[in-house]
Amino acid sequence: MPRRRTKRGSERTTLDSTHDVLICGASFAGLATARELAGSGARVLIVDRYEVGERQTSACAAPTAWLEVLALEGSIRQSFDKLVVHTPHTTVRLPLPFTFSTFDYQELCGLLDAQNDAAFETATVQERVGGADEELIPVQTDRGVVSAPLVVDALGWRRVLGAGYQPPDAPLSRGLEVHPGGRSGELEIWIDRSVVPAGYGWSFPAQDEVRVGVGSFDPRFHVKEPTVELAERLERDVVRYQGNWIPHKLREGAEDGVFFVGDSAGHCLPLTAEGIRTAFYFGIALGRELRSVVEGRATRETALRRYGAFCAQHEWHFKWLLRAQRLIPRVPPRLLAAALQPVSSRRFTHWSFDHYLKIAHPSMVEASPRQAARPLAAAA
């Protein structure tokens, strides 16, 4: 369980303070970044409007290897070595070269949070104050101004400390799911225009609950009714809603002196909308660059340049997945069903999913976050 480090009631006083690193956002990306700074001696503050692990906004599934290498196995609820894909004309079972696991969000965040030595406060980040060239970057919160030379925006798709998006006129997908109780042994998705014209539905079992939802690549398409219909089709109760906007376009990792990671940088893979392992991956990369600054091995400007270049190196992966995201809804259903049969072979599935995993591979993680981290030499 997350350890409570916030102030409540009369203790929730003004937060005017200065730190070495300010991380805005306490979910996957922010906590992964903080993990890499553990033991560096830096004065790190994490701020979020919610308590750590308080507000789940995704289906919470990731490659098992990522959870294992980050020592998060205790949060795993169920693991799967096959992916079941339904279309109006066929159902195929894709054998995976690695397993995916659903997990408990609160427990995972607590386990990941325990790996840092940062301070934490509940505060709503409102805006950046001041220009890009200042040595200290002030950030306005609802509890006062917090400043640091190294500031991270891990607040999600709104990109609060930069130029934000306004849905529905933005490269964002919609996602909504319900969390009924129940059990199932299959990880399932539906590519079916009767469910959603452009997007997919899913059923992700997690031990004693089944997370049923719908995601639409078109932000103008509302997904509540399709989510209800899919849950009822599966004879699941329509209870405990959660949802969010999902970015499907990569953005600049560094801008005007601020570092962006996770959904605020568009670190969510198009087509699959998988953003958890990419949040870990880019968060670790960012944390190592920040560590190089606080340990005197690099300047902030060097870290901004290297991290921005590292993010940009992955742009072609995001572009190809975005092209596939735009193409698949245009494929006639019978043709899509016919295409799924040959690609469901073990050889092809293993080849394609192995390449997919390499986009953000768990080998990125080092054995100990407290060891001095290497800068991103490939982006130097």
C-alpha cells in the first residue's frame, strides 16, 4: 500500500519552497523518474493533486517482464500468454512470446514509490511562472509557488507546463471502462465496428474483477454507450467507471527548459494505446539524465538536449503505429478477418510482438536505481 506522506487538514499549509528536482505527477512516469534519482543526494519533491496510487485511469496491464525487472511482481493479479482477437467474422488466439499481466494500480504505485527517497505533497499544479532562461523555474500550485532548476511535467495529456491540447480538436483517443467483479482466463479485444467505428473494445481480467472497456481513435466518438453494450454482451455488471483521454502522437520531450514524460510527451503507443511500459521506459531515461545533472556530470542544457534527442529517436516507431491505427478501421471486416488467420501463426506472432516489445524494452532497467546512472550515450 502507498505510504502516506502528505499533509492533511490544518497541516496542509503553504508550499512555497525550492528543491533540486520538482516532479509534477505521481503516476507511472513520475515515479519511474524519481526512482532513478534515489541515493543521488538531490532534494526531490513530487507533487500531485491525488495521493500516490489514489486514482486509476487505465486498464493496468503491461508486459510481465517490465513488472518483474522493476520489482513490482507483488501487484500482479493475472498473467496471459495468449491474446484473443474478435472480429465480426472470426476469432483468433495469438500465442505471445512473452506474457502480459494485469495489476493493481494502488499496489504497484506503492511499490514503485517505495523505491525513491523523494518528498511528496498533494498539490494541484496550475501553471509555470517565469521564462525559460531562469536558473530556477517557478511552478504555481494551489498551495503556493514551488521552484527548482530541474522541472518535470508528468501530469498527463494536458501538458500543464507547456502548450497543451484541447479535446476533441487534438490527437487524442477516448477510453472508458467498467470494473465488474468476476473471473476469466482470457485477455480479449474486439475489432468490431458495431462496438466502435475506429478503435477497439477489451476485456482484461484481474483476478476477482474483469476490466471491460472501449477506446475510440476518434475523439469525437463518445464511448460510454458502447462500453455499456459490450459489458452487457459479456454479461458483466456496469459498475465502477473510469476513463481518460489517451494521446496518440509523440510530442517534444523537452521544451522551454522543462522535461516532459509519459502522456504529457505523448509517450503512449498509437494503435494499441499502451502507455504504461513507455512511461516506465522514458521515465527511467529522464531520471538518468536528471541524475547526471545533480551529480555534476552534465548541465541542465545538456540534459535537455540529450533527453529530447532520445525521445525523438523513437519517433519513427510512433509514426508507423499511427499509420496502422488510421489504416485498420478502413479495412473491410471480411478482409480483416482473412488477414488475421495467417498472421496468427506462432512464428509470425512471436516475430511481430518481439519487435513491438523492443520499442520500449525492459532491458532499459538497471539492477539498482541507487547506482550511478549512465547518461544516454546514444543521444549524446
